[in-house]
Amino acid sequence: MANSGIVIPFYAAKDGTPLTGAAGEMAFTELRTVEGTDRLSEAPAIVEIGGGWYAFEAAYGTSPFDAGDLVGVIDADRDGVKGLANAERYIPVEVRLDFYGLARLVNRMSQSKLNGDMIIEDASGAAILKLGISEGEGVLERIPGAVD
């Protein structure tokens, strides 16, 4: 079962005006896991939504979102034809597993009592996200507000 993709929107502007018609000029210049593994060669396509909004899609468990959370930079004017200032041209983005967390608030979720696996489903019962829980040798304890 493949997980559903999540759409990651971002905004681009030139001198405060929505940048339109620029999807063909946009490309990732960096895409890495938060541990630093380069995933640029697997970067998703960028599409225009409209009104200066653009987006790309990633699905947890599929490349490049198969090795943990991602951080990246999109060059909104890779060939320099739009004349964007650097502050407008380079757009930081992130893709995190917890982006799926909001889906848990509005969709059905089940969790196995036997192994802890979780499945979030849409209204038709199709899986949006499946998280397999595996027991490791160590214990990870998270204490809200504690400093590592």
C-alpha cells in the first residue's frame, strides 16, 4: 500500500507582486534529508497553482521522502530571466512526516493493538498514510519543554 502524497505549497513574488508563469524556471538547488543525505537527483516536479502559488508533491515512504524529513531550496529563477532579487529567488522548503499529523484530526485513524501500526484513511476508506511501528533496542523518551 502506497501512502498518499501531500502537496507542499509555496509562494513566489517579484517586488511584492505575485510571480506567475514561472514553474518552468523553478528547480530545486538543494534537497537533503535532515541528516544531510543528498536527494536532489530525486527532487519532485514543481507546478503552478495560481496567483503566485506553486507546489510540489511528496509521499512518505517513496523517493525522495523515504529516508526521513527533507529540507531544500527552490531556485524560482534558475536561468535568471525573471530578474528576481536573491531574497525572492531562493525559497527554503521542508517536507516533514508531521505534515500528515493534521490528517489525523479530520480523517479516520486506526492503530493495531498487536503491533502499534497506524493507518490514516480518507472518507472512502482508502489509506492516506500507514506507519509501521517496529521495536528497537533502545528507548526514546520525549519530555515536552526539556532541553537536550
